[in-house]
Amino acid sequence: MNVVLVADKKIRKSFENAVKKSSSITLLGVEMVIRGNTISRLTEHHNPHAVVIYRNTPQKEGMTIRDIISFLRLKRPQMRIIYVYGSVKDNEHFYEEHDFLTENKIYDIITDNELTSVINVIDNPMTKEDAEQIILKLEEEKEKIVIDEIQTEEKEKTYDNIFLDFPAVTSLNDFDQERIERNIIKTSQANSAVVIGVAQLQHHNGCTHTSFEIAAMLSKKNKTAVVMTDKDTFENLIVFHKINPQKAENGIEFNGIDVYPFSMLNDIKQNYSAVICDFGFLRECQKPYYGDCNVKIMLCSAAEWDIGLTMKYINFSNESYIHDVNFCFPRVTRTKFIKYNRHFIKSGCNAYKLNYSPDWTCPHQDNFTVYKEILKPYLLQPVKEKNKRKLLRIK
């Protein structure tokens, strides 16, 4: 394979020696500074199969590594780009670089300074899954999806006054993570259904999708039902499947999940270990019902024009109530979520990042982790069959 190295002169000598030991790699040249003519030298003078770019390569004349990468992806999409980040000392900076690279379909990302690692990646290209695994390992060490484990027995804790200064998301604010702990003590009554309320502060955040994802996870071991609090959603579901609404008024079975209109909640919940209420966009008249749910999940948009609504909802609600709500953010980059989550942690609030799952019957594995963490305080026991309703099954 023909390769060009883009790195400073400190790397050049050792890299040349390492390449000589490989019979499969031919080094065409080395660019020790990124400048205005680097792009033409890579694409016209060298035109290699792969370019190995070191993060700390000197940059001049206003040309950056990102400029080089963006141009190569546009003009030479078939050319492999191998990015040597080196040791990760700043997770947030690495997340930003990782997002940029993977968005450009670059998965050859090396997170150490060993030349053997570089040679190995040249010979054995990394996959998207390999690139994702780097993040998972870092998150296990430093930034977990759930920052603190929810404990069922602990002493009373105190929190900072709730005030989420989200405009500071563009800056890095120091905080003492070890000092911050959550105090969420929840219990569930034996043989009674755990009622899970799923709502959203903005439209189209995937409330119904999330409800069915949780149901799909729980239904493998427990009797679970999804209750549509929004009559229109229930009717839209049965109309889509060309079912007469009158025949479905007492509930339907959809992909192994029992689905009911909200009016039947009190009639059916004793037959299930978990009942998931899909509130959709949370209206004022629904707030008392949502507040009575054992588990409260609130889907929020992380967009700059939407996050202000989340701030108002938190700051103008009862503090003990807010600490009981699990704020979930779909469609958010890892970098932005971590910056937002700093403020949630300071205020003793629970925030989670949800990943894209196109098929609700098979949720993203990270979403499973989030849902299990939220439900950890509850012992969901399978219930015995009693007064089993004969539901209209959607095939």
C-alpha cells in the first residue's frame, strides 16, 4: 500500500524505520508542515492509497488538519485517512475530534503513540464499530452514561439550588464531581404495577417510540402494557393498521405488547407488572397524572432554540419533583450532552443521552443501559394471569 505521512520531523525518522520492516507498505513521502500547497501535494504529487495524519503536525498559512481532511473526503473519497490522535488526556477534545472524523466516515483513529499501532491499522483497517469502541472504553473510565449509581439506601443529601446556566455550554466550567451525589430513594409495592410516565417538552422528540422501546425491553421478562394517554395516537395506530376503532376500543396487541387507551388505565394496571403511559407533549391537564407516575421520563430537545424551555420547566417546578424526573436527550452529540450534563449534575438532576434506534423492537444497546439504570430501584415481578382480556392482535 502506498502511504504518505503528515507529521512533524520528530516522527519522520522513526516512522520511516518502522515502514521498512513492513513488506506491504511503501512510503511515498512525508509532509512535515500543513500549509497552502499541502492539498495539491497530497492529491496530485503523491496521490497515495492512504494518508497518515498526526494530530500535532505544525499548521501554517491558515490551513488546518480539518481543512485537509474535508478536502480529501470531497475530492478523493477513495483515499484512506488514518488519524493518529495520540494519548487521550482531554476527553471532551477527543470527543469533538471523534465526532468530526466519524461524520466524515473516518474510522481509522489511533489513540496511542506506538508506531506498531499505526502499522497495524494501515494493514488492518478499523471499522465503525472499532471507532465506537474507543468511546465506550473512555466512557467506562471517565464519563459513564449514568454518572452516579442510583442507590436505594443512603443518607439525606443536599444539592445546589437548581439553576441551569446552559448558555455556559460553550465554555468549560470547573466542578467537583466527587462532591455531587444524588439522593433518589424509590420503593415499589409488591404485586402492584410500576407506572412509568413518558412525556416530552417539545413535539416530535420520540415519546411514543421511547415508550415502546421500554416496553420491548421489559416485556421479555415481565407483563408490560403501553397505555396511550393521547387518544389521537391510539386511533392513529389502529387506523394505520386498517382496524375498525370500535373493535379496538378495549385494547390491542401490537408486536407482543398490549396497548390500551388511557381511559382503561385503572381497569388493567393490576394485570401487569409495568404500565407505560405515553403522554406525548405534556399538557397542563396531564401534569397531575404524570406527577403521580412512579417513574417519570421527560424527553427534551438539546437544540439551542429549545433548551431554554427545559430550563424554565426545571426552575419553575417543585425541587423534589424535579429531582424525581429523568431528563432524556435524543439526537444530541456526545460532546454537547456532556457539557449540558455538568449542569444537571450540579443541580442534582438526572440526565441521560439516548441513541438513535430506527427499530423500537430492537433498541440501541446504550438505550437499554439507560432504561435499566432508571428502573433499577424498582423490583418488577411477573404477575400471574388474571382476568386476561382478549385483545385484537395486529399482525
